[in-house]
Amino acid sequence: MSTPLKGVRVLELGQLIAGPFASKMLAEFGAEVIKIEPPEGGDPLRKWRLMHDGTSVWWAAQSRNKKSVTLDLRQPEAQQLVRQMIGEFDVLIENFRPGTLEGWGLGWEALHEINPRLIMLRVSGYGQTGPYRDRPGFGVVGEAMGGLRHLSGEPGRTPVRVGVSIGDSLSALHGVIGVLLALRHRDQNDGQGQMVDVALYESVFNMMESLLPEYSVFGAVRQPAGSSLPGIAPSNAYRCKDGKYALIAGNGDSIYARLMAQIGRRDLADDPALARNDGRVKQVERIDAAIGEWAAEHSLDEVLQALTEARVPAGKIYDVADIAADPHYQAREMILESQLPDGTPVKLPGVLPKLSASPGQVSAPAPTLGQHTDEVLSAMGVAPETLADWRARGII
């Protein structure tokens, strides 16, 4: 089966989430990804969250389709090896603090001179320039600086985090977009590579919709609003008779009219003052109260059935058990069956985005630490006795 990135070679120097998530997506669409890990312990993600047989099951999702090579980048021999390798790669992905690679002689200028075709994706907390560039930055800090954390939670209470590392993942997605744009640019400009500079806080800030223009024009500082969507009505979570919550988004004009008719509130459906969103926002408490009263008289299943019939977007709040059992997830191949190294079955997320002619795929499970070290380095011409010496000295 054809894959759009077949022939593209990626060298991953990153750890944990943002850089490795980006290379995971490239690998799923055919890129060959060589992941460099420190010999002592490997990528710290191997020990994050719930572990099976000493390795995080998260690793099985994050590192599939990759090859693992152990290499201590602090050692001169390893740094020289990377300089030798880089001419054979199209993309290098790293997410160290700015200046780290430069200290090893592996910065953008040095590697670009060796391989002018190289595309270098650099993911960091604050970017490669600016007064904050040298600060350490994890995804949670990017979420806070980017404006997301301030909006998360209930009014007047401590801001809460999204339950996953969304700042890292958003940065990875921006990084993938940047790499694909750079590959396209290289095709059109005589093979010229470039650096892609992704900052965690900027990736979050890019998702903040109308936050900045509303402030610049009106001086409005948007505040957390719990489960509602300020300025867009109605859109909220409503408690049903069985104690479960239905998420109902009736904020389109025609959708709103169908919603009100379905819950028996023709007075609200036919009120000209509520025909458009700007009018509904002014009376959102009245509308929410009507929907809430109706939902409280029905079970969640009854609410969802009625709103599906009325063509009103609505849904329940899924936990992972709901996801794993859902037939739509199964039909869309969003849950893949795989195995851990000892044969234990494991379910993993499917591949996105879905392409009709050249879909992504999982061709290999996540590697054990250093599984491909000898294979990759031998192919580069490193002699067996050198490999043995480096292994004894902790370089690989």
C-alpha cells in the first residue's frame, strides 16, 4: 500500500511527548523514524504512568513504527556519529531546551552546513528566540502562558488542567504541519531545507479563537465558564433524570428552533428576539433553564434519542470504558488490537488523519530499548569491534 511519506527518513532526538508524538505521526504515514535514546533508561516516557513488565503501556502507542538506537549524546563519539548520520536524513526532530544541541555541536547551523536539505523541527517551551528562550518549559506551562489554563474550570475556583498533556500534543501537531510545509518548500526550491521553530505556548495560543481580538477591541478578559460556552447559546451540559449529563449544542439558528420545538417550548422557538445567537446570548439563563428542566424529566438515553430525532447535536460524556465499547469507534478503526513484547494484548488508538488513497498504518510495534542499535549503526559502517567498545563504555 502506498504511503505519502515513503522514503522520508527522520532522526528523532526528542523525549517524552511533543517531539516523539510528531515523529509518531510521520512514521504512521510511511516515514522511517530512527529514535535516539540514552543507553541508561531510555526515553523517560518508558516509565510514565501505568507500567506492564517494567515499561509504560503508553510507550506502545507513542513509539510504534519507530526504530530504537541507544546513544549517549553527551559523549564526543556519539556527537560525531550524529554528524556523520545527518547527511542521510531528511528531518531531525528535537525538543531539548534551546542551546542544548548547540552545546553538543549539533545545532541548526552546524547540521544545516553538513546537510543543506535537512529540515529540523525544534519544539521548546518558548521558542528558539526571545527573552524566555532559556527557561525550562513543559506543556502545562505552555497551557498556562497560552491562555488555556485561565479558561479551564468553574468561575471563581482554582483553574484546572485538561486531563491530558494537550499543550505538548498541540505542539506536536503544529510541528507535523511545519515539517510537511517544509518538505513541500524543499521540493519547490532546489532541495533547500529549513528550521521549524515550534513553541509550546504559541501552539496553545493559536487555539484561543477570539480571545485576543475581543480584548483589543472591547478590553474584555474572557473568564472561565465551567461547562458553558460564553457568547454562543445554547451550549452546555445538562443533568438528566438518572444523574448523568447530556452535552447539548443547540447554538445554530435552525438547530435552536428544532431543539425548542422538541422540548415543547414553542414560545422560545418562535420568539423573534431569540432567532439569532446575539439575541440568545442576552437571555441564555432563561434558555438554559428551559433545557435543564426538560432534561431533568428524562434519562440520558431518552434525551439523546429525542435530540437525535430532532437533528440536534448532543452526546454523553465518555470515559475510556465507553470509548472501548463504542461501535462507532470500532467501525472507524479508531481502536487497534496489538500486543506488548510479552504477548499481552493491548488496545491502541487508530491512525489519523484518514486518507482515502494513502492511509496511514501501524507496521511495527514500539521497540524495546536499543533494539535496532546494531542494525542501524552497522549499516552506517560502524565496525563490530567499535560497537563492542562503545557498549562497554556506555556510549551505546
